[in-house]
Amino acid sequence: MQDHDTFRSAENNDLEAMVTPDELMDLIEIALQFAMRLGLARTASHLFMACDTLGAAETEAQQWGENSHTGNTDGPSRNASDG
């Protein structure tokens, strides 16, 4: 018998391999349009938040990818003396 968590993890990995983030965003936007046309405010609200979250996550991932080779750029070193 297969562990439920292992099965779910494998299922999610297969889904991630099949759907790109852009395709996922398109699907969520289509569902959002349907929800708004059907007057499903709560569903539309959740879908809007999903779009917003996915967009922010993609932006953050791109920024991390661009800054990964630059080292720590958060500001001056804590060990630097003032004078």
C-alpha cells in the first residue's frame, strides 16, 4: 500500500512538469472570468488572490535568480566600523 503523502507528492510533481507557470496563470484568469460572470464573488476573490500570489512569486523567483550570483547585497556589513 502506498503512503498517501508520497502519492500526493508524486502527483504534484507530475502536474508541475505538465503545466508552466504562465499556463497556470492563464487557467486561473479564465476561471476568474467565469466566476465573475456567474456572480460567484467568493470564488472570484480567491482566484484573484491566487493570480496575485502567483505573479508575486514569479517576480520574486526571477529576482532571486538574478541576484544569486552577486552575494549578500542587503546592505553594509554588520562588522564594518563607523569611524
